[in-house]
Amino acid sequence: MARIDLDLSHSYAAHPQGDEDYALLPLKMTFRDGGAYALLGPSGCGKTTMLNIISGLLVPSQGSVRFDGADKTRDTPQQRNIAQVFQFPVVYDTMTVGENLAFPLRNRKIPAAQIKARVGQIAEMLELSHQLDQRAAGLPADAKQKISLGRGLVRSDVSAVLFDEPLTVIDPQLKWQLRRKLKQIHHELKLTLIYVTHDQVEALTFAEEIMVMSRGKVVQVGTPEALFERPAHTFVGHFIGSPGMNILPIEAAGGMALLGGQPVALPAGMQLAAGQLKLGIRPEYTRLAAPGQPGVVAATVEKVQNVGTYQLLTARVGQHLVRARLGLEHDLPEHGAATGLAVLGPHSCFYRNEELIA
């Protein structure tokens, strides 16, 4: 395993003129030895570009890539000793499952006894033990992708294992199992894993640290808990969560705030610098309350949805919609009813120029 340090930017244009010409804006990142990371963001944000630069499939237009302090910027994937698992399965159809898993080890002249032991260990982890003698050609796509995962994980000497949205072709039920398996494998084998995905559930359940990306920029690096509780940017608040964070313009003055065109008293102990800000509050922390209390804004109910394990209330505050995620035990008001929503409290976040200030 290796510590990976990035200090670079990348543009596919020969002569980039502005930020819009860059696939990756200037960044400095460190992936520590043995960590489990996720690169999370929408399509086109630069996730795969970063992964391909780490692997050596792509040379950054500016800057450097270092493994344990050694400059690897222009080294090939083989020289970097990288294993990479792609979005769609890459297997040798003429080989058995066991031969596919053993192939990277045989190429490195590993002794047969060690190959057998390692293949058996990885096959057991991925629940492929009963298929080791089957030809890969006749297997469905999700089984072939499990082989690809196994072939990426089978080498114990790699600098890192890179995953580029590897669960795309996997059945939803199996996808949940494989996420759990990958987390287990990381704990047991202590491999450095870097996982690219646009699926927040995959990132939040797999990674110890998540790098949220938008338009070629890493906007926040943190644990799943930090990204949920204190998004450093309004984009992270929107992108993480189901539904995402409520974002409302707010203007503070003294012990009051103007929210949705109405004055709201600040809760005891809360202080805000005077001026225009944005308030962020998760639907999970938005509660029904009597209007007129400190931190409570008057709202009009737009709709109520029973999602099975919770109820989702959508209400209008001025020109803005606010969502509250509430338990099934709540008797919720109907469409058009007036209600109050507690939006200012210990879980409130405040942003200036889209960045967290408090």
C-alpha cells in the first residue's frame, strides 16, 4: 500500500483560458496508506479524470502525483503497481472463475500454494467459492463483475485498488451485499481503496472519508457524519441527503432574523452576524412547532407523502419550499393548512457566498 499525494490540475484543452476549460481545477489531496475513500459527485464533475490520473492512465497537464513521496507523474499503471476495477466487467471468458482470479498472481510468478490460498480467501469473501471451476463465459453480468472485483483485490502488494463505479451493472439487492463485503474486505485486508461513484448511498456506506466534487473542484473532504451534519458548501447540503438540505435566504439583525419575508426571533444562545446569509437545515431536523416561538417560521402545507418508514411534509415559506422528514406517529396537517416549522436551532448551518460560516 502507499500514501498518495496529488498536487495538480488538468485540462483536456491545449490552451485553457478559464476555469470552465479545466476538468480538474488546482487541488492538493492526500490519500493515506490503508484508507477507504470515495470520490462522490454528479456526472462530469472530474471524478473519473482524477481516478485515471492516480492510476497512470492519464498524465495531468500540470502538477505531480507522488506515491510515498516518490514522483510517479509519468509512470505507467504497471510501474505504479495499481489495480483498477472498471464500470463494466472485464473477464477472460475462456477461463474459469478461479483462473480469472489467479491470473494477476500467476503473471507475477507467485508460488502455486500462495495463489491457491489467496484465491480461496478472496473467493470466499465475495461468495464465489462454489463457482471457482465454472467457465466465466456463461455467467450473468453481475457475477462477472464480482470476478472483476476479486481480480482487483487478489493482489496484496498493490499500491492501491481503484474502483470506477463498479456496481453499475449489479442487481440492487446484490449491490447492497457487495457494498457491505467491500467494507469488510477493507477492514480485513487493510488495502488502500479509492471508489468513484455518483451514488451517495454507496459512498456513505463504503468510505471512511468522502471527497465531494463539483465542476472540477473538491468542495469538501470529510467523514459521512461531517458531510451530513455540517456541509461546508451549499452544494454538499443539496447533494448529500434524501431529500437534500433545505436552503433559505435569511437576514439577521440583533436578536431577530428575516426569513421568508417574516421576522423570527432567534433561539436563546444563538447569535448571528448582521447581514444576508443562507440558512441550511436538514429535513431530518426540521420539526413542526407552534408559530411565534423563537426559531419557528410560519408555513403553508403543500403536500404530505407517506414513504413507508417516514412521512415527508413539504411546506411553503414565502417563495421557498421547505421539507420536513417526520415519523409515522405524527398526525400531519393537510394540504393548505397553516403550520409552524422549527428551522433555527443546534442543527442549523449558515452560509455566506455558498460556504459555511457557522
